[in-house]
Amino acid sequence: MNNAMKDDLKNSLLLYAVTDRHWLDGRSLYDVVRESLDGGVTFLQLREKDLDDENFYEEAVRLQDMAREYGVPFVVNDNVEIAVKMDADGVHVGQSDMEAGDVRALIGPDKILGVSAQTVEQAVLAEKRGADYLGVGAVFPTGSKDDAVEVRHETLREICSAVSIPVVAIGGITYENTHELAGSGICGIAVISAIYAQKNIKEAAAALKKVTAETIDA
């Protein structure tokens, strides 16, 4: 990834939305994602834990097409095989998923590779093995992941200082607490319920984007 592409990626990570059909409340995933993109989401990750591969693939292709309408990068969570098959913009993997270097070998040099990290050691190793950005958290208590490990804000700052790739904070982030991440060195936030659990998704995304930009510039 050249320097211009790296700058574009860093800027696109400002408001990173992670899908979760738990919050659909009778609506379609397609519709709620479009609302969030209308509100200003800048990066989209499809996270599906229970769909079979055929439905996952069909949904991923449809959402990526929509993300491209908005000029927003689209990555698949965990499922490297589907990401490769559908030619997704990239993939995001956790510490318990496929090792970052193996993922990079499968997706090639030009796709986006995101890796979750909770420690400085994990962060440095992920960068060394080809990660383009890191998702660090949980920075606040969260109910979205049963196995989420809480990361102290001091550790978040240490990770941001230890790597040269962009860092996105994730886990329990809300409109009300985003400002607490000021000065950490992050380039954006990744959220689920702060957007998709809200009654007005478009307004929630717009408000989060504004407060995140203010937090990063603080």
C-alpha cells in the first residue's frame, strides 16, 4: 500500500461501523446500513457469526456494492475465504482467528488488513506481519462481545505510540464517552450499538462523526 493509499485509509477510519443484526428490530440489514452511510459512516465492517456461507456471501456482495456507492471501504470480519471470493476491500481478524501474516498471504498486498489487539506486543507483531490498521479495545465495558477484554486508556495510548499504522478504538463507545479518548492517538472509533441500536440511525451516525472528529483534533 503506497503512502497516498495509507493516508486515504487513515482518513476513512474516522467512523467505523460494525454491523450486528441483533439490533434490526424488524428492519433489513441493508436498510439500516444505508441509513448509517447517509449519516456519515466512513468505513464498514460486516460481522456475521451465525449465517451460513451462501447467505453470508450474498449479503456481503450486496453491502459492498452499496458501500462503493458511498466511496466507503468495506471489510469482512473473520471470514477470509469469503472476503477473497467476493473480492472485498479487505478483512478484519481477531487474535483468535487466522494469524495476520497468513491472512496477508491469502488476500495479497493491496487489500486492507485489520487486526484486533489488546496489548503493545500484539499491536507491534500485527504491524510487522502486515496489518494496515489496528482495532484496539474494549476501551469501555461492552455487551457486544462476550469475550471482550477491557483495555486501559493508558495501554491504548502506548499502542498508538508503538506503531506507525492507524489505530481505531472499539468497545463500549458512545456519543457521551467518545471525548474521553482525546489525546490517545487514535484516528477513529469503531461502534455497533452507538449507531445501530439507535432509533434514528442517520442522526446518531452524524452526531458520532462530529464528536469523533472533535475528539481526534483535541
